[in-house]
Amino acid sequence: MSKTEEARHRPGWSRIRPSAEPWSSATIGLKAADATEQQLRDADPCLRLLNLRASCQLPAHWCDVDTLWICQSGAYAAAGESDYQPGELRLARAGRVCGGISVGETGCRLLLIGLGANAVLHDAQEPVPDTLSARLDGFEASWQRASMDEAAWQEFDDPAGRPTQPVQMLFDTDPYVLRTRFVPGFSAAEHWHDFDTLYLITAGRMRFGDEGWYDTGDIRWVSGGQSYGPEEPGAEGVEFILVSSGGPVHLHWADLEPPPRGKLLI
């Protein structure tokens, strides 16, 4: 059992290291020669890393859970929506029928985050369940786009008045997604969040208390209500994305507000 597989079974958190995971033929409706994948996590949230061959096509489809598509390299276009470059995010709501995905001439690597335990892409010829169609009516748009190159940086307000680092708000509806940077020497003391949270390390490295160092490309999941820390960047600083499922990213300092689920035990 790999370290990533062992981490899946730890209560309250998991550490996922794509660089240590094997690649296999993709199972999302593409021919085996068109794509490979890493199935990184099969719980909620479901994580899948896709490596798509140049100029391949993903047919029209829909998913049974809300899904974040994060372009890590290359480029792709979603029919009727937009073109996506590295650093751009696509949020597709459950039941939203996408007319197809066209990959650029250099191929594309995509991280798919399914906000559910079974993020399956269904062929568009399969009818969307009425429950999902009705749910779509509650959103202003069934898909959204965000770019880390375009989003403005802003201060992250801490009600306790403690120092924080600037953030980019990428999506301000569930899932709530922000990007932040920790400069060298900054430290965030033991704290907790209200909701389950994913950390996606996009540049540099970062240490979470006794969990050790996370490097660029590593992913961390932690359940809401459990405290951990301190969080400390490496010598060159760190950049990372936070994905909060269920509500906004609110920061609670453990010495001021006891965590409802206690301190995270490693």
C-alpha cells in the first residue's frame, strides 16, 4: 500500500502526492490512447488527475456532482463556454451538459475535483435526472470560469486582528475557492475551518505541524472543525489554493475558539 493509500484511511485528513502515484488508462469516455489518469481519491471530494493527448476530444457529457476542473498545463476548450489555459478553473454544476472538450495541440493536464464520492462523467445521451435538472434552476449559471491571472488580490480579514496574507477569491459560491501566498518567515498558528477543505500546493513547499512538508503538486484534505498547525512556508515561500466545500473559508484560532472536533491527531 502506497503512502497516499495509507493516508486515505486516516481519520480527519489525508495527504495525496500525485508524483508517487501510477498512471493508468483513463475511464472517462476517451480511447485508451487519448488519455491516462491517476485516481487520487475516491471519497468526497473525489480527485482525478487527467493527462490528455494533443488534439483529443472528450464527448458531450454531464456529471452527477459539482465538479472543479483546474488546468495545470496545456490548454483545452469547453464547447459553448470558454478556452482554458494553465491557472484557469472551470466549475461545472451537477447535471450541466457540456457539449464536449477539445484539447489543444500540446495536450493538457487537468485536475478534476468532484464534490461527491462518485464523480462520474455520463454520456450526454444518458438523460439527466429530474432532481439535478431542478437543482440547476437554482443557479444563475450552470458553469463558471475563474483565472488566477485575472483575479484581484485582496486582504484576508481576520476578526481577531492577527496578521494574514493576501488572497484571490476565485469562486464565492459553494464550493468556495481562494488562492493565497505565504511569504518566507510567515507562520499561521494552530487554527481550524468550519468546513472540509482541500489544500492544493501550486508553488513552493509548506509544512503543516507534525504532518511534515508538502511539495508543489501535493494535495491535502482536512475535515472541518479540527485544528492543526502551525502552517509554515519553505525558504522560498509557498502558493496554494484552498477549496472549501459547504461554506466560506473562515479562520478560527484554536487558542481563541476551541475546535469543535478537537486537535487533529497524526
